[in-house]
Amino acid sequence: MDDSYTLETDTQGRISVEELAALAFKILKRNLSAKRRIVSYNSGSLAAIKAFELLRLPDGREMNIHPTFEKKYAQAIQILRDSGLIMQDHTQTHSADFVELTLKGEQLEATQFLPTVEAPEKLIIELKSSVGPLDGIIEIYLKEALATFKANFLISSAFCLGVMSERCILLLSQAVETDLKDSAISDQYSKCRWVKDHAGFISNNINKLKKKRPGKDEIFRDLDTKINILASYYRLTRNEAGHPDFEPRIERPELELALKTVPKYLETILGVLKMLA
């Protein structure tokens, strides 16, 4: 191989999740777009890319693994999946470790796939083009979260991200209760006090929503996971930033990752809201 992508141990600790995602995607594009076999392992194996490309030198010497690396790598691969760039290899359906590029992944360069927090206007435009007009409050707080992050006001950004996440969950919870029109469901809804209650209410009733809409399973895919991620943004960002009895610890890389990936979750959540309207 002409290129070496081995990460020294200290580099594994410094590299951001986004940079790692771009690097993994670059390797996958090289492997899976090639006309001939250029690696000794299965070219679409995520475990092999990690072991033979990122953690081993060409001479076979293995790097020590930084304590944060495994988690970063898992998050990086999840970004590629959520961004619609890779999918499970249709010839290797027994394991999610084997992936192939989607059509979008084949067409996109590795450095182009993540929305940039440095261009919040573009991110909002792209989101609207995907799901249509945004709820006014969601748009206000999402714009504020992006703008304050760009200006390095991390506490403000985290707080606004949490407010936006809460708004999404509460709107969807109310829409689910209205759509199902059932006294037992309404009773469940009336007992929801906290954001986590509303997130659980939505997750518990997804199958009922699907049953009412045969053939629409795709739009509900991973909805419960994305709802719970938004609920965690609410707990870990708004609560962390909103309680003045202790100094908030807002980590810029984690907040940046949230701001870059939340539009993918919003696409699903706002798409379901639009369908239930």
C-alpha cells in the first residue's frame, strides 16, 4: 500500500471523532472503489481496518491503544452510518462488521460529508431542504446553539441545544398521543412529567404508529434510539449548563459532535412529526 494511516498512541488520544470518521471513510473509499484487491484483509471489514490500518505499522508492529480510541472509533463509524455513507454489506448479512458504500458514499469525498458548525446557515438550509419548514422554536434554538458555539460561548450553546432537544421530544410526544386517539394512550401521556417520560412514551408506542401505517416502517427506523439521544442531549447539555450551583463542564469536542450529528436525528424526528400532522 502506498499510504500509511497508522495512528501513534498519542495521536489516537488527540484525534477528534470527526477526523477519525473522515479517515475511516477515506480508507473505505480507497478499498471499496478499487478495481483490484489492494489489501490482504476483507476490504470492507471495520475491525480489520482498525487493526491493520489504524493500529499497526506496515512492518507489522502494533501500536499501544489509547484508552479513548475504541469508543471514538465506534462513534466515528456511527457517524458514517447516520450520514448515509455506508451500509451493511449485502453479501455479508451475518455481521454488521462488513460494510459497503452507499450511492451517496460513492459520490462523496471524505472531507465533505459532515456539516460544519462554522457554517450554521448552510446547515439550517440543508435541514430545511430535507424536512421542510422547521417549527419556529426549534429553529430559533438550533440557530442560537450553532451561532454561540461558533463564537465559543459553549455554555450558551449547550443550553440552547438542550432546549431544542426538549422541544422536539415534547412536540412528538403530543403528536403521538393525538394520532393514536385512545383513552389508555392518553392516560399514559397525562402521566408524563419529565422529558425522559415523554421519550419513553414515544418509544413504547412506535409499534402502534407503524401498525396504523403499513409499508411506512422506513420512516420509523431507529426513531427510539434517536429520541433517546436527544433526551440525553437535554439531560447532559441543558441540565449541565442550566444549574448554577456548580461550574458546568462543557467539553468542546463532545458539544461539536452533538451539533454536527443532531441534524441527522432531526431529519427522522421532524419527518415523523410531518407525517403525523
